[in-house]
Amino acid sequence: MHKSLSILNTDRLNKYGHLFAISAMEDMIWMKATEGVPMHLGHDMHRPVGAMVPFGLYFEPKMVRSLGLSLIPQNDDDSKQITDFKNYSHIKSIKNTVVQNNNKLYEQVESYIESEFKYLETGTLSILNDAIVKRVFKELADFQDKAGLIKLEDLNKNFTYKYQGVFFHNTLPLCIYSHSFFRRSLSRHNNFHFFFLDELMSMQNNEDITIKISLDWDLIGYSPSFLKSFEYEYWFGPKYTDDISNIQNGLTKHNCSEFERDYHGISTTEFFWKDNNELKEFELEELRENDAPTMEDFFGCRYMHSIYDTSKDTFVHFDGAIRGYDSDLYFDRIDQNMTDFGRRSEYTKLFRVDGKLELKNWKSLITNYMQDNPLIYEYFGIAKPISELNKEADNKSLMQQLVPHSMNKSDGIKLLISYHNKNEDYENISHSVSIYDLININGVDNSILEDEIIEVKKALSRLGKKLNIKDDTLYGNCKDEYWNIPCIFHGKNDPTEDIQITLKALSNIFKSMINRELDTIASFTIAWNIEDKEVRVSCLGHIVNLYNWIEKFQIIPVERDSLKKWLDNQRTYLNETFEECIDKPLVQDICQFDGVLYIKRKIVGEEFNLEPFSDEKGLSYRFSIPVEKEELYDDIINGNIKPVMSYILKKATCSVTKQDYHKSPHSKLLDDNVHMIVEELEGLTFYWSDKQII
């Protein structure tokens, strides 16, 4: 599987005017962090493209984002896993909904069910059974016209439109639905194109028009548990020309790009205008790439027809339908224009509007009826909405390429809270390093940590706690002012005090470093179990900011309800303490899938021909910049970015005891006049940095 980081949501007002509280964002992460959810192309449940594991909330000054791990298949085995996961998730969701419903829906309609039926989840639990709506609500069938449509004024006698294509009965806890052909891919497993339906229903009190609509006679639901869906795929309002009378007659055909065909499932859309005395008629039909997934050999194409009265400067008629074709007929259709092919299709009328329909309303309705079709914008000469998947990535600066973790004191604090499967490896141990870096030596993976973790171990020891580190761990040292402190897991049933001690140990270290006027950027991660999950809180920032943060928040709540309130406090603190600082560094360059904010250094590549050497000043190096790219490396030439040494520490002694530094009680960070003497090292490597230790 290909893995990538995804931004799922933010705490800012989005384009639909929705604003999510931190508690709501945390709920979404908590529910699915250890399960994941299927990902579908264009919100179409029949087009699974991967899986998403929403795992964390990422806090920066002035913004909070929810993060997910995207899993995209790379081969047939991966694709089968995704399909199996999608089916499992779908079945599990329906089973859970049936259990929660506790037979309430079934008891309401039991006497009306004929033959076999299915449970579906369509915003609420629903039952699929042939013509069940006509049996439960017999009066509705009498309201149908020849095309199968019902006037809204008749429907409103016993029902009230709620939203998203659903009508609630006024007295019974039941709901009925708009026709299934209003849904994506004409499938009941998908949501409606509800922007159109909601807008159409908002006009039902307009006395200048009469609205008719088609219903789904085979589906009935339980209204009390109906939940509104959110689909954040932005389609902006139309800005088409108001000069309808001067639009040229004739047929125009627009074709989708390869990306649009793959993403939207549309190949072509045809537009046709003609004059009929004072009336100007408009027809539109879209041609699909694939047949309807829940129907046998059926290509369902959206069609609409409108009539504009030039003498009244208004639309007097607007209707929409699905034109259906079997494979043989469809292949004939795509080889001919709409005007030449005629009306040889299985025709299903979905809605009709008659009367005085204002131009602004028509423009909005046509756009929303054709939701997911970018050719509408193209035809009317308006810039199309661009999917994030089809946007070109911004070019990174040299600093972002070579030192992607670059930070300064003014950049504030970055905070990541994430949820994972429960950690059962370190239970009953108060303090343990639970996540190690790996280094491959001669084909063998070895655990390695940055050697300053020993300072944390010594700081904890002075507070009466032992930090558990694996015996075979290697220790690396990098000569820059960045420091990755590994994840420390607290394994007791009530780790409140142990976490407080860890924070105190870090505070003592940071305070001492500040007194020495060090300019270090550090990352640390605190972890413990809550219920069936492990929670990790990871912080990244300048030691001054981290010290002040710990002094402000000396206790991290270990119970979920209290933790949620604590998260709100974090947002407030960051927003009030620091200026806005978004994506410095870029979220994808520091957020790891294991919930750690990690300083990931970039190695100096072979193209720079770096050579270490020794002279009277000690170990040094020389390197060259590729001549053909010299203008791209100003930050290196100007000394803003430099190579720094890194190595594996084999032997080090304490300047005070002259013994093994790791076993010495003295600390180079906590004590004065103490330093570590490197006596033996290996694996000399060079990385890029903007904070070299001189």
C-alpha cells in the first residue's frame, strides 16, 4: 500500500459555512482511529480507491487540523484488501445500525412487507422492499401524474421535507425518499445529489411555480435517527450570462479530460438550443463512462429540458430525467449527436417545475442538478472547480527541501494528539521508551536513539523514576541544534503523576539549556492508554516555548472527557500566545503516522562530493556544489544551510568520573562544568542543517 498524509478537516469556517468544534473533531478521530474507513472516488460507494485512518489532531497557532493516513493500493493484492475492507465496513455499519434500532422500524412496517426485504443505511436505517411505500401510504399513489410525479402540495399534506432528499411523515416515525435516480450512480448505497434537492424544496412556497417530484416507492426509513450527511466537494454558484435570448442555437458538445473522466465518470455532455416562436428551448444530456453499478446493463444519463419565454424574460418550464440505455443502444448513442439519435431510451422523469422560474434560480438549479459535472462550467465559459487531486504541487524552497524541519522561536509550538491501538507491551512500567528509530547496518536493522535521551534518563532518575530503554539500543549524535526526544510511554493504570514527573524532568532540562543560551528546537512525545486506545501527545518547538508551555500545563489529563477540555485549552493558548504560523515547517514533513512530531534530517547527497578530513582544528569536511545548478543553491553558498556531522557513539566518558558517561550520575545539560568526552565513534554521516553546533 502507498501511504500518505491527508488533511481531513480544520477548525476554520469552511466554504459551506460550517465550523467544527475541537470536541467534534476529536470525536471523529476517536471513533475510527483504530479501524479506519473506506475511501471512495467522488463520494461514490461503488468506487473504492483506498482506506483512510483518521489518527490525530494537529495544532498550530491559529489553526487545528485533523489528520489521516491514506492507504492506496499498488497491486492486485492491495486492491483485494481494500475491496474486502470496504465490504466488511459496510456490513458492520448496517449490522450496528440494525442493533441500535432495536426492531423499531420493522415493527412499524412489518404487516406491509412482502417477500424478502433488505436493510439499508441511508442516513437512517431503511427497509428495501418492492412498492412498500405504496402499501404503507396508499394515498400517495393516487397523487401521481402520468409521468409518475407528485405535486409537492399533495405530498405536503402528510409529509414534511427535512433535507437531503428525505420526507418525514407528520405523525409516524417514518420517512420516505426522493427517487433513487437522484443519487450518485443511481444507487441507493450513495447519497443524493442533495444540493439540488434542498434548493428545489426551498422554492416550494413560491406561488409563481408548481413543483412535482418522483419518489422511491421501494424504500422506507425510520425518521427519528436520521443523520445529515456532509460531503465537502466544493461546487461554487453559477455566474453564467443573463442574456439567454441571444445564446446561439444549435448543438454544442463538450468532452471531459482524462482526469475528469476517471474522477467524475463522465465522458461527454451535449447542449442544444432551438427557437420555437417566442420560446427558446434548451436540452442537455450527459454521457457516462460506466453503466449503473446496481442495475443490469443500464447506462443512466442525466437529461434536462427547459423553456425560456423571451417575451416574459423568464423560464416557464424546467424538468429533469434519466435516459437509460442498454449496452447495444448506448454504443449507438455515443456515436451520434443527441439531435440525430432521437428519443430511443428508457425515460424516467425525476422532477418538473412550471410557472415563472427566475433566471437566477434556473442557473443555480441547473448547476446543482448537474453536480459533479465540470462541463457545465466549461460550456458557460466559467472556470471549473479544480479537484485537489488534479492540482499541481507547489515548488518547495531549498530550505524546505534540505532542512524541511527548519524552525525558529517565532514559529511557536506544534502539537499533535493521536490515537492508536492499546499498548500492552509496557504495562505496569512507569516510564519506557516505546518508539525507536531504526538504522540498517550490514543488512540488519538496529534500534537507535539520539544520545541526549540519556539526559532525560538522568533527569528522571533525580526525580526518583527509572526510564526503561532496550539494552541493545545504539546511540547517535548529530551536531546541530535539533533534538528528537523519543516517545515515553507511561504504563500504570493511573499515569497522571508519572506524566507530571516526565514533564518536570523535561522542564528542568529545557531551563538549564535556556540558561546556557542554546537555540535548540526539540520534539518530545508523551503516551499512555485510555480505555482501548493508546494516546500520544507530541510537541515540537523552541526550548523557550516548550519550557513556558510545560510551566503553564504541568498536568495532562489522562481521562478522555478531561483531555477533550484540555485540547480546547491548547487551542486557546497557542492562538493567544503566538502569531499565526501555518505550515512552518510543512505538516507532511514533521508529522509521522505513529503520532510523533519528528525532526527528519536530510542526508547530504552524493552530488555534493562531500569529503571529511582531519587537520589541526580537528575533523572537518569539504564539498562542492553542482556547477549546472549553482544558482539554485544560494542558501548553501551564503552559509544559511550547512552540512553537519552525525555518528554512532561507541564509547564516551564523563569528564568528572572518567567512567562510562551513560552510567555516570552527572549530566552535561543539568550540571555545570560537566561534558561528555567522545572516545570512539562509527558510521560518520553528514546531514543538512540551518542550526550547526560550532
